[in-house]
Amino acid sequence: MERRAAVGTAKGLFLIDGDGQRGPFFPGERVPAIAMATDGRVVAASVSEHWGPTLRLSGDFGETWTEHDERSIAFPPGLTWTDHWSGETKPAAVTQVWQLALAPGGDIWAGTEPAALFRSTDGGKTFDLVMGLWDHPHRDQWFPGGGGLALHTILFDPRDEQRMHVAISAGGVYRTDDDGETWVARNKGVAGAVGPDEDTEFGQCVHKVDRDAGDPDVLYLQNHGGLYRSDDRGDTWVSIAEGVPSDFGFPMVTHRHRPGTAFVIPLDHDLGRIVPEGRCRVYRTADRGASWEPLTAGLPQDGAFMTVLRDAFCADTGDPMALWFGTRSGHVYHSEDEGEHWRCAAELLPDVLCVRAVAT
């Protein structure tokens, strides 16, 4: 079995596989979103300071890339949105792609800033805006998180192709049961972005959501402050933060084969945003969040002032499953035994924004 990882950084994309490290591809461009499949498909979204967002596709694990002449992810002409801070109405324009997802049926989905969802049915040549979410009555009350008004999570339900969850910062979790025609906020029990009110319908600063391997109705959520689990497709959430040094963090990763198992990388708090006590620890629950254990073998435990962003931690498709995460200080760590032992797979890279991995 060969492990492959694609690492998006602030200065290009790097590939790590059995032949070592390759890159940077798209040098000088930020690469905040990647999707990767075992059949060789890789989709990467980059942002150039001069040319703006660009989408590139590969069918051979990054050996060659295709870039479309026109920007494929774009709002329809004449569409506007209201800036939360200034109140100014502006033409809708994609400033960044925050999330890319390859659907089981072959479609490509993209989450953007400003918060919107796009879908491609032709392999990424063109994308259509999902108007059911864009026209949602809550839109004018969503507000930007620290990174911007981002749709950063796309989750498919393996039993029902009509059902999908997305997460918006700061808007919360939304679910569709009719292939994107209508959307409902699903945040009951999650603390609001401003204050601890857990009865707020929307406005939560959700950082990441992932789905359980055994029961698709079970979801795990890392909030701006708080860890949560839902047993009913997001209708209600309960706290599972007992046992971690901090309930602040960005990523949430579930085990791809083992039900009830999830991983987080806590950060100290909102203002610091580094691993607590300078100790790099991945925490694992094997009992649906009832308890957590630190996984540290091979990770630096002294003076490790690291930050791991929401999409810079992932699990690959292998069995046994491998885990990968990258840091803002340019290190990539890799575990081939589900977190029991870690090694440094790359170092001295630019700021790591996104990591995606597969096993073939």
C-alpha cells in the first residue's frame, strides 16, 4: 500500500509519496483547499495575489495539471451581497475557495468566501451556484470569522445522495435533505459565537465537522469554543469536551473505519492559538467523546509552539488508516498506525493550510 499526501501551503502545493517530496507546484500561490481520490484525481484551489482564485485539476496524482482558461467558480453576473462590517452592498465575487469535495457520483463541490456552495457536474469545467443556500433568509446575518465569511465544510451522507451538511464560519451547520433546494440550520446545543447561548438557531462559529464511520447520523463538531457530538444528523448537539486541555481548536477528524472514534488537536485559546503548554498532542476518543487520550509518541513535547488549521489534519483511505497533519511552522507529521506513533514527513515548508491524503 502506498500513502500519498497533498499539502497546500501559503506558497504553493507539495506532494509527499513513496518517491519523497515534490514541489512546490503553483509557487507563490496560497493553496487553501484540496480534494484527492484514490483513482488519481486531485483538485486544488489556489489564490494568486495578482490573479485571484484559480482551480487546477490532475488525473494522475499531480504529475500533470489542467487549468481552465476561464474562472470556473464564479457568481452569476449581477449578483450582490452585503458586507457585514460596513453594511455596503458589493458585487458577489469569489475571493477564496475554502473547501473542495469529490462526491461519490463524480460531482465536484466547492465552498467559498463569501459563504456559498457551488457544484460541478462536468469534472470541474463549470460550476453552478447552489441558489437554495445563497438565498437563505439567514444570509444577511452571517458574519465573518477570523479568516473570513467561509463555507469550509461539505459532508455527504453515504445513504442518501439528497442529504448534505455544510458548515459556515460564522453561521453554523446547515443541512439539506433535497439536494440543495432547501436548507435548515442545525445548531441546537452549540454555543453561539458571541456568548454561551446554546439556544441560538444560527450564528455559531463552527470550525469543522466530520461524520462517524459506523453511523452516518452521528456527527462530531469542533466549535470556536467547544467540542460536540450529534446523534440525530445535527438536530441536537451535546458537549464532549471533558478530558481535553482546551475546547478551542480547528480540525475535527473521524476514523474512516472504526465507529465512535475521532481525533482533535486542541489549541490553548482564541487569543493564543498554539498547542497548550508547548506540547504537540493529538487527542483521540474511541467511545464517542466520553473520554479522550493524548497521542504523543514522536511528536515534540517541549517548546512546540505550533498551530494546526481546520483542513491541515486528515485521515487517509487505507486500512490500517494513516493520519497526517501540517503546522503553520511548516512541519508535516504522519502516523501509519492511527496515531500511536508519529514521524516528521516534511519540514521547513511554508505555512501549511491544507492536507489531504489517500492510500493506493
